[in-house]
Amino acid sequence: MPEQETETGLAGLAAAPARSERGTRDNALDALRLIAVLLMIASHTTRMIAWDERRAWSLFSLLIEPLTASLFLILVGASLAHSWSASRSRGLGRGKWYRKQAVRAAALWAVSCLFYTLEEGFHLPDAVTMSGILATIAYTGLLGMFLVSAPRPIPLLLAVAAALTGLHWWLDARGLKIFILNGGNSPMLPLFLFACLGALGAIYLERRGGAALAAMAGAAVLALALILSRHGFAEVFSKPLGRYETVRVLSWAKGEAHLEKTVPYYNLRPILVPMIASLVVLAYAALALARPFLDRTARWLLPMGRRSLDVYILHLSLLAILVLRGGKRPLARSWQGDAAVLIVIALCYLWVLGRDRFARARRSRKVTV
């Protein structure tokens, strides 16, 4: 994940659609994704506002940014689990489902490489390996599809999550930062771990229902109480307790000159895993209670959550226009930052509304024919 004052993008989620066991969308998951999308837009816009002009919403979006990225990966795992369950109920073969996930992963990887190259230039191996969170989502989808579709997914996911947790703590205790694994732009640890936890939660909820959610919420409250009894909320999300710095040195030749650029990132320390997982569980539990309202208003309230890849691409493109016209921090006044974040959200919302309307019209034409 990017250092707080770099421009590296934090990607949106583009995994398979989240669906319940009844084959309909789980609007509580879409609402979670909407929250992540709004936080993503806020943090990316904040980086373009002058330091002294940042309001409370800007400071909060940067503080909570580790949750934003991790939430997307939790939703990737949950969406994979729901997608596999829905494909089995429709009689879709395992091989066909694998091919669908692989095509989606390849598209995400390509988009991630493209955005990285436009921002930093085509530098190897970064451009084709750790180019951003979309690439990490692509790798997670390829690995996760085998885990969620295993004959006994819960024991397998538990074993993988336990192994990843142990590895994450071991690397952190020794101060080891390994590119792709736990260092660089959106590395696999702990993001792939979050995806495993998301898949576990989705499968457990599908099998046990409300009782599972109550148990998960109780465990989340206990975990938060233990953490916050020793540390403050902001402390957990900040350096050095919750984050550590890594850098990538990019080098290239231009004529006879040898050029270098140092790109800083921050990555997550182990304490943030139970903290973030607990917050997400409690947020989902609250949204699940509000599901009747979400079901009635989903068409107008949740389109940005349903089409988060569109929002990711569009909001970065809009912000890039500001950078091209005004430099790294083109928003010199706080009101400009406020206006920019509202305008970007409004344009993204109008875009996805139009996309939904076009999709409905297309389905209607097919039914009429």
C-alpha cells in the first residue's frame, strides 16, 4: 500500500458479484463495498490537498486507509465463496467457473499494470508483479478459487489462514520485508490472509446463518476490547504499531544518464489483522440488521458498491486530470478539496446509475425478443 504522501492508487474491488444462498445479491456486502469505495475516493483526493488545508474527513480517511484496502480483500474472499456456491446451484462446471475467474483475474492484472505504467513508467519487475492492489486481487482470485471450491473448504481455509498468520508474525518479529510477500505495493501479506478470512466468514454464515453472525460479532467485540484496552484507536492504525515503511528504488537509463526514483510505501503490521477483521464483522452485522432498508433502497443507494471497478477507474482518471493541470497537490484550499471529493463522488455515482440503466434496458430487450 502506498505511503501516505505518494500517489499510488488503492484499487477497488472487482471480484465476482456477492450473492446469497438464495441467488440474490447480499446488499449488506454491497453496502460494505460502498463504504470502502467512498473511503478510497476520500483518501486519494486528500493526497491532492495542501498539507495545512486538510479537514478532519481527510485526516480520518488517511488514518483508516489500511482498513479500506483490507476490506476490499475481505470482500474478494466473500465474493469468491458466494460465486462458487451460486455456480454449483446453477449446475456450472468447475472448469468453466475456473476459466471465468481466470479471465477476470487477467483483466484486473492488465488494468493494474496499465495504471502503474502510466504513473511510474514501465519498471521491471514491479510493473508485471506488484503493480497495485488490482494485481493483488487478481492473484488472490486465482489462488482463492481453488480454496473455496475444495471438497472441505473450511478446514483448508483455516489451515491456510493459520499458516499465513504465523508467517506474518514471524516476518514482522524479525523485521524482514520481502518484496511481493510483505513489502512493496499491496503485497500478499496480510491482504491474501484477509481474503481467506472473508471466504471463511461467508461460508460459515451460509451454513449457520444468524447464529454464526452472532458468534462472529461476539468474538469481534472481545478482540476489539482486548486491543483497545492497551492501545488507542489511532495508535493501532499508525506507525510504528500498525504500519511500517518499505521503499522500492526504480532505476532506468535515459540516453547516457542513469536515473533513479525512490517510491515509499507503507505495509501492515500483524496487530491490524484482528483489529480490521473485527471492525468489518461488526460493520457487516450492523448492515445485516438494516438489510430490509438496504433491499428497498439498493437500486439507488448501492450502485457504486456493485460497480466498484468502474468507480476505481473513473475516479483515478478524474483525479489524474487535476494532477495534469495543477501538479502534485492542485487543491490549495480546503474548500477545493471538499468540492473535489463531492464532484468525483457525484460523477462516479451518475456513471454507475447510467450503467445500471443501460444494463436493465438491455435485459428488457432480450426478454422482449
